[in-house]
Amino acid sequence: MIDTIVLAGSMLYRRPKWAAYDPGWLVEAAEREHPDQPWLAAALSRCTRARWESRAYVHFVAPDRPNRLGSEWQFERSLMLEDTAHGTIILDILRGGRVGGAEFLSRLLDR
């Protein structure tokens, strides 16, 4: 899963690579829990590539240089999905209605 070695300051670290992702379970949860927000299910259906930051967080948009000019990652708000196959999920919603990533709360608690 490791794709690139990156120099950050004086440290080298490995960045996980992007992989195909099936967001179907997230789309179903959004349709069920937020039927008044059809944009959410549509945005989640476009999350077909992912990069795992940790066991509890997956990126759908590159998080490089967040909220800076030119960055894809322009955070707007968080939105919760509570009744999913993987428990409660916190979605990072970016400007323009994109889903930047998902945090799996149950995996945070299982440490």
C-alpha cells in the first residue's frame, strides 16, 4: 500500500497510495439518513478512490496543504452518518459539496 516517499522538513515518511474504493455502503446510509440532502449520496458515489491515513480515517481527496490557496482540501463542515455497516462515521465535507474523507468512530474506540 505504500506508494511514495516524501521529504517533509528533515524527515522522510511513506505516503500510502490511492486504491479503488466502493462507496456503496456510504451512499446507502446517506440516502437513508439524509433523504433531504440528495447531494450527499451523489457526492459519496464519486468517492471511488481512497487513501487510508490510519485504521480509523480514509481520504477521498488529497489532504495536502489543507485550506490553502490551490489545495483540493478546502474544509467546510462535518456531517455524521450514525447507522452504517461500520458504526458511526464522521464525513469531512469540503467546499463545493465534495466529501474529503471519513472517520470511523468505532475504530478510534477500539485501540
